[in-house]
Amino acid sequence: MSLRFLVVEGNVEGPRERHRDTFGKTYAESYGAVLQSIEKDAVYDIALPADAGANIPDAAGLEGYDGIFLTGSALNAYHATPEILRQIDLMREAFKSHTPVFGSCWGLQMAAMASGGDVQANPLGREVGFARHIVKTDAGQIHPLLIGRPASWDAPAIHLDLVATLPADITILAKNGMTPVQAAEIRQDGGVFWGVQYHPEFSLVELSVILDRYKQTLLAEGFLRSDDEHADYVRELRAMGEDPNRFDLAWKHGLDAEILKEDRRVTEIRNFITHYVKPTKSARVRV
């Protein structure tokens, strides 16, 4: 029987609809499409816990899914607004459900907050475009989440915040010079979460659309110095996304197959499904 997933959208209505307007899908819809590219017969529902009045599933409701996926978000976890607190509550219920959970960026931060950790702005600043030179910790060398990743790799990334205070039961699996928790496993209330601070779900085309919207931030923070530089950067990212054989641009931007090839870019998501979701489904004797 096909796998049944829940994709939890981390954004409020404005940012997610802007993404639909510029990319054609909301973040959750795009994430769901990636899941179906990995598992052709998978079906997914979308939850919108950031919305006031949203129906937030409890642990019993979440048990009906084979896997839960948390998207990124433009929110900052430390603001503790109602739309954020609802998402932390949902993550607590996800732990209690014992359903496998995976999160990208904001998803990792929500899991940390729901299990006693804390999130703060990175004192080193924003990690944007790509997280460079990610390496496995000793635990990450043997963890199934990172099977197939080389000794060092890059990944799409857009975040200012990071996990600053560790939950009690966290295993750090990967890190780099900018972010000490790039991948982790977190255990709480009998549930287990796998997640990353980067975005394996983002294609270069989707990343280019997002960074096009980030123009003022990129210029203000000195990542790019002019409107023309920004336009060129976005255009070249999109060109590589549309044609992975643009080796001239890949050389220019220092990108390799870990990003250019979709099956390599989504390694963590595929590993989560293969090594956690499917064995858990089997153990639950689901048919």
C-alpha cells in the first residue's frame, strides 16, 4: 500500500502564497512533490498550524501517517507568537505519536524547541544560498540519515537562526563552520525526529526564486553588491537548475553533483523514508 505522509507548512499565509505566486507551489506543495518524486505512489496531506483556527492534529490523529515532514519558515522561533507556539505544540504531539518525523531548517528548530532546546540568531550571521563544507560527526558517520553523503558536501540553505541550546536527548550528526548543528536526531516522549538545518528539498530553480525575493536582504547584508550582481546570481542558479550540465556555471559557483543531481540532493529525505519510515510502517503491521 502507498505511504501516507503529512507535510506541515511552517509559514503563515502571506509568505506561502507569495511562494505560490512566484514558484507555482507553496512550500508544502513543493515538499510534497519532492516526496512523490522519491515514492511515486505516496499520498500526502498538508497541515497549516501557523494559521489561526487551524485544525491541529493530536497524537492519535498523527498516528495515522507513515511519516511527517516539517518545511522551512520565514518565522523566528524565539518570538514565541501564537503561530509559532501552535507549531511547537504540534511537534510535541508528533513525538508522542511515535510517527517518524523529518524536518528541514525550521523543522529542526521546532523539534529542538519541543524537546527542551532553544533557538537563537546565529552570532556568525546568515547562512544563505548554500551551507558549505558540511561534515559528519562521529555519530553521523554511522547514522542512516547520512548514508551516501561524502566526507564533505554542500547543500541549499537559507537561515539566520540555529539550535543554540541543545535538547537533553539529541545526537548531532553533521556540522560546518557556520552552524554546529547541521543534522541531528532528537528523541522525546518515545518519538524520534531526524532533521537537517539545510534544505535538501530545494531545487536550484526553487532556490533561485526564493533568493530573488531576498534581494534587499542580500544587498543590505553584503552578500551581493548591486542589482546587477543579484540579477546575475539568480539567473545563473536558475540556469543550472534547468540544465544540470552547465558545468561552466557549476565551476563558477563551486557546486558539484551533491546539489546538481536531484537524487543526490535529496539524500537525507530518501534515507529517512528508506531507513526509518518503511521499517516503522512494517513494525506497526500497517497494510
